[in-house]
Amino acid sequence: MNNLKLICISAGILLLFFSKVKAQGNVDSEVIIVTSETKKIVLPQANRNFEEIRIETPKQNTAPQIYNTENVMLNLPRLETKIKINSIKPPAAAVLYGNYVKAGFGNYASSYLEGFFNSKQSDNFLYGAHVKHFSSLNGPVSNSGFSDNKVDAYGKYFGDKFTLKGNLNYSRNRYNFYGYNKEQPVNKDSLKQVFNVFSAVAGIENQKKDSKLNYDFNLGYYYFMDHYKARESEILLTGSSRYKISDDKFISTSSMVSISSRTDSTTIGRRFYQVKPAFNIIIDKLTLRTGINVAYTDDPVGNKFHMYPSVNADYAVIPQRVTAFAGIDGEMQKNVLRTFVSQNPYLKSNVELLHTNKTFELYAGAKGNIAGKLNYKARIAYLNYKNLFFFNNSAVDTSKFDILYAKGPSSVMNLTGELSYELNQRFRISMVNNYYKYSISPDTLKPWQRPSFTSSVIATYNLRDKILLNLDIYYISGLSGKNYKTNHEVKLPDIVDINFKVDYRVSKAFSTFLEFNNLLGKKYQRYLYYPVKSINILAGLTYSF
């Protein structure tokens, strides 16, 4: 009822409001009478049912289930049993160039041809061949041409436990004795010298270098002959081994057996045996090697049996930065006609052959690395020799050389300094300096043709794998020789030899090269009366396949 009253009152107020708004424009006033009547709404009384309504569950009539079965044949497609895995495509195998041929021409009527031929990838075999020809029809003076020829064949078999290796080599080198007096007539046929060397070497070494026992043995046969019918044959056995006792102890040995026969005006058989056993131990920063060198020779000069102490100690003052070392050593150094000729091809016939006895060597120094790129080594040594050899012009023919021996005790003071620097495997430079001071016995002999100072600088630079640059600089001083005909000593000018080479890769298979040798153009003499070529240029092409 109260709500109804409220509704009626609200409606009256609204009518009054609207009428008032409408009447604002009229002059006459009006009276509104609102009459409110009260009306009672009466609803009929409802009856309440307090009884629970019950809903009966309908009864279900059960009947047995009837199944209808039929054979259905399904023809499914065959299941593919291969599992396909999406993988990254492997990169294409790099093209291997196992062979290359290099050819060029230069001034002095020079010709050059060299080839390497190697097997491709194989798990068990490696084999190949090497051929080389280099010659100059002309030289620094008349009748000074030469030729150098070589053929090599080599191979290796890799087994599970060992590696078999072999090498066959033939070389032919042609020279002229051009150090004669040019004011006197000469028979060109008498200047000719030719060396032929044949060698065959077979060897065996263990395959796993981390095993307890490591070994490397080689057996070779060498046959040498020259234009004047000098002959030399040698059977040479060399070997080295290392047995690991523990991580800080091992035993090492090296050995050499040489049986040679030399025929010139006479036939002489020579025997040489040497073995160097040593015990090695590592104690913290100290690495110590102690051993003894034993040698036997049948040279007619000096004792036949020799023993030398061999001790070396390395101490890491600053690990990988500074290592100090010192030691004492001695050995017998083998000399045969073939090795002498490789040092000086202008020897006379019937030279005396003796092995050199290094009775002892005392040395000390330091070596190490700076910043991982700069390596250094400094060494001082005092060496004592018997039968130290020198080359000097023969008293009979100054265009040929004799071998002179200091058969008394002779000493050499040697200072060595080495530096090497490598930057990102593209730039490398190394320098080696050596200073020698000799004290020779007898006093009438001097260190002919041996330098008092040598220096070498070798630098390489790889520019974007496109241009390869090589620079070699050699400096030699203190050379002198003696003309025994005139009893006159000749001091040779210092040698400065600068060589520069550039290779340009046109493609992966082709490249060109240009070499400049002896850029300063000095016809210096390494051996008395034998000037070398002035500046010589060689240009050519390389093909890889």
C-alpha cells in the first residue's frame, strides 16, 4: 500500500511540474486539485500442500542382445618402413689437388720444371713421385753453367700398429770448374764435372705415438759416382726409440751404422758405429736427460773407440715463457764423399776422408715464448774438435778444392740468437744469427772458407689467399781463402743476398710466380774464385690437378 501511495504522489508532482512549465507563457492562473484515493488490493488465500510428491520409476522390460557379425576385408596401403629424418645437407667435399706441375724461364738462359704427383685420400696407402729440372746455360762468367736433375718415388703403408715406408731416388748434377784463371787458355772438356747418386731407403715406425714404445728404423743404400770415375757405396742404418716408464720417466736411444767403400785412385773400406742411450726424467719444472754416447770408427787417424757424456737440463723459470737450459755433449760426426760434395761440388779427386770428432760441447742458454706469437732462443757454446775440416783451393789447381783437417785439438766459440714471429698464420718472420770464433791447431791452418758471422731472415705473407709473398735475406761475413801457389791469403767481401718471390693465384688450379734472386746484383764469392750470378729473374706458371 505504501508503494502505491508513493507512485500517486510522484505522478501528481510531475503533472504539476509540466503544467507549471506550460503556464509560464499564460497570464491566467490555474488551480490543480490532486485527489488521492486509497485502494486495497486483496489476494485470495492460497492453500498449502504439505504432502510429499512421489514419482514412480517406470519398469523396464529386459530382452537379450542380438549381435550380427560380418567379415570385413580392409585393403590398406603398404606401410613404408623407412624412417626419413630431415638433416642438414653436408658440405661438398673439398677438391684435393694431389698433383702440381711448375714451369718457368729466366735470364742466363735458365729453365725450370718441377712436378709433384701424389695419391689422393686413402686409409692405408700414400705414394707419389717428384721430378725436378733446373739449369742455366750461362753463368756469372764463361763456362759457369750448371744443371740440377732429380727423380723421386716414395710410398707409405699404414697398418694398425706400424707404418712401412720407402723411397727411391736418382739425381744427376752437372757443374763446371769455372774458377780458373781467365787469362790462360783452358780445355772446356777438362772443366766438366757430373755427379750421379742413386739411393733406396726402407723403414718402419710404430703407428700410435702415445704408446709406451715408439720406434723408427731406416735402412738405406747409397751409390755415388762422378765424372772422374770416383765411386762410393754406403749401407746406412739409422734408428731411434723411446720407451715410456711412467708419465715423468722414459728411456730414449738413437743409433747409426754406416758401412761404406770409396774407390778413387785406391779403394778404402770404412766403418762407423754410434749409439746414444739416455734416461729422461721430469721433476716439477726440471726436465733432465742423462746419457752416454758411444762411437767406433776405423779411420787411420786418432782412436777408434770413443765415449762422450751427454747431459741436458731444462728448467722452466716461467712456464711457457722462460726456460733456461744447459748441458754437455759430444759425438762422432760422419763424413763421406757424398756429404762433402753436397756442401762443395768443386772438390778435386782423391780427397782425404775422415770423420770429425766433437770431443765435447758445453752450452747454456734460454728459450721461450712471448704472448704466444714471439719465440726466442739465445745460446752460448764452447766446442772442442779433432779433425775439423775446411775447404780451400788446391795448391795444384786453384779451380778445385781440397779438404784440410785440423787434426790437433781445435775449439770454436759459438753465439746463437733466434727469433720467430707468427701472426694469424698469414704472416711469419724468423731470424737466425750465429757468431763463430775459431782457435785452430796447428797454428799454420786457419778456418778457410768458414764464416765468422751468419744471419738469415725469412718472411712470408699470405694476402687473402690470393697473393703469397716470400722474402729471404742472407748475410755472411769473415770468409777468407788462401792461394797456396802464391802463398797469398784473400779475404772475401761480405755477402748480402736478397731474394724475393711472389705467387699470384689466378684460380684454385692455376697460379703464376715471379722470382728475383740476388736483388743487389753483387757477384759475391762464397768460395774463392767462384763468383755467383748477378740479379737473376725466373717467371712461370703452376698448375694443380
